[in-house]
Amino acid sequence: MIKAMLRIILMPILMVFRLLLGTLAFLTTISSAVIGLGTSVFVIFAMVEFFIGYWQNGIALLVLALLVSPIGLPAMANFLLKRIDGACSFVEGMIL
């Protein structure tokens, strides 16, 4: 009885949550592809800074390139999305 009531209450919330997760995964995929292009721009600017003698600016640009590369912030976003998806699956498994 309680489990059936819990299903009725939580199912619309979980459906909205799944839709939101799908939308966020799509946006993360598209943004990491676009930001990947920005990584190459940062690396080119860093190399220019190294060649003209401003190595501090070059290092700063390389750090920014690392953050926006696919192993930086987009990887953290994908990690968080997977963990949230796992939590949602756990709740679904508990009520179904």
C-alpha cells in the first residue's frame, strides 16, 4: 500500500528528472564539442605568448586550455551527470 502510494507520488517527479537529465546530457555534449574548438584557440594564443616572451601569460592560457578541454570541466560535468543518473536509478529501483 505504501509502496504503491510512493510510486504514484514519485513517478511524475522521476519522469521530469529523467527528462532534465537527458536535456543536460545533450547540452553537455554539444557544449564540449564547441568548447573543444576554443581549446585550440587558447593553445595557439599560448604558443604566441611563449614566442614573444610573456611566458606567464602563456602558462595561464595553457591552464585555461586544460580547463576547457575534454579532460577538464566537461569531464567533471559528465561525471556529475552519471552520478545523478545513478542516484535516480537507485530511487527507481527502490520504488519499482
